[in-house]
Amino acid sequence: MSNTLHDKTHRFIFDNTDLRGQLVSLQESYQKVLLQQQLPPVLLPVLGEFIAAVALLSEVLKFEGILTLQVRGDGPVPLIMAEANDSGHVRGIMNLRPDLTENGALPDCTQFDISSLKKLVGEGVLTMTVDPQQGERYQGIVPLEGESLGDSLAHYFEQSEQLPTRIWLFANNKNCGGLMLQSLPAQKVKDHSEREQQWNTTVQLANTVTADELFQLAHEQLLYRLFNEFECRVFPAREIQFRCSCSRQRSENAIASLGKQESFELLQEKGKIGIDCQFCGKHYSFNKNDLEGLFGGKEGSNGALH
């Protein structure tokens, strides 16, 4: 199977309707995300769905900056986070409850019920954050709805954007991908019953998509197979790749945010301050000379201080 089929998104619209969609399939970029995460195999597809979802959403939400999709809860998997930016760079992490990894070994797969996102995350919320290069940061929070990430995202769009939305997500230990449909405000079609019929028909057709089709067919071929009774216009592909946005500067900012006294106390205790990026595994180390010039940073890091 050719890699040219993967690691890209395609935006599409149905002419003479107010419906639009997005299609994504990832392989190499997804594998590079997984290489950085020490997780039981049963949990890899869960993280894959988040990577596919954030790649889909970053194309629909037009901005220059970073889109972050995150769930936090009190279950066996208290944190799942995925990010994408306007350049098509993605990254993601999944954290397990500390008591499950305290012996240094991966926990048994039987400890995780993957039948629903709620059972993994526990009582929690879904957060979508848009951090544009220009303009104000925006964050939307909704409770976890339904059994899947797709259900929760559909609920988010209906609550925050008032746009009927459906998202189909697929992932295994090698590939991840997804399909998104969205109904826009009435412009081309004013009749309510006609709009409803068009929406229901496209959703029923999309319900037939399979993981094998998404991972093995070219996007244009898959869209024709699904929606050949509509005039589906496909826009040029957007490439997706794994790339981490961590840097020494962001690590410096994280240390500076601790304050001078706490930073030097930590340095005295440890001999040095190290920050490990959870997304890519890169290590940043700081000694006494480094600390003297750090203060003044304002933003934190996605790393772990030790």
C-alpha cells in the first residue's frame, strides 16, 4: 500500500447544498506520535482517534496557530491530549493514572475498558482550545457525551457553533483516520425539509464507511464510493506530519514561572533542573549559570520538571 494515500487531509463540499466535509488518514505521522508514548497496545487506537480528530478539526477551523483537543478525568486514563497547527503538524500524549505505572512496567491491558471513552477517562470534560497567533485565545468546554470521542465532538459543535455535525473516527495500531460532515447555515438551500433530507442522506451514506476503506483507498476514490449521488467537490490535499513544538525557550519559560527562589531551591536539591517533553521525549537540562538568565518568561511548557 502506497504511503501517498496517507498523512493528508482533504476538504470537500457538496455543490448545491449547504453541506461540507473533511477526510483524513494518517500512518507515518501517527506512528511517530506512538513511538514517543509508553502505552499498553490496547490504548494506542484511543490516542489515534484523538490525533485523527484534531487533524480534521484544524482544517475546518480557519486560523493561524494551535488547536488543542483534550480530555481530563479521574479514571484510569486521566489525560488525553492532541494538538495540530496551521502547518499540518500534529502531536499527542496519553497519561495513565500514577498507581497503574508505579512499578515501572506497563499495566495489564485487562485493566482498561475501551468500550467507551467515559469508562477510560472517568468523570471528566472535553476541552477544545484555539490559540491563534493573532487575536484572543478561545476555549470551549463540554461534558463527555455518548460513548465515543466522535459523540462528544458532535455535541460540542451543536452546543457552541449550532452546527449539526457528525464525526466518524477509526484507529488501530498502525493507522488512524476519520470523516466529518457538517451542515452550514442556510444559503443555497432555504427549504427546511429539503435541507433535512440532504443531511440525513449524507449521514446515512457516511455511516457505511469502514476502516479498511479509509486506510486503503485514495480519498477521492472513497468519497466517490460513498457520495456518488451528490456533486462532491474535493479540494487539494493538506499534508500532515508529526512535529513537536517544544523548545529550550519554552522550557526556560516553565522554569521562570516557578519563581527565582523555588527554582534555585530545586536546583540545590537536584544538582540540575531537567525538563522532559512528554510529546517527543526531548530532554532539556539547566544548571546554575543557566538559571541566572532565565527569569521573565511568561508561558509554561508541556514538559515534566524533575
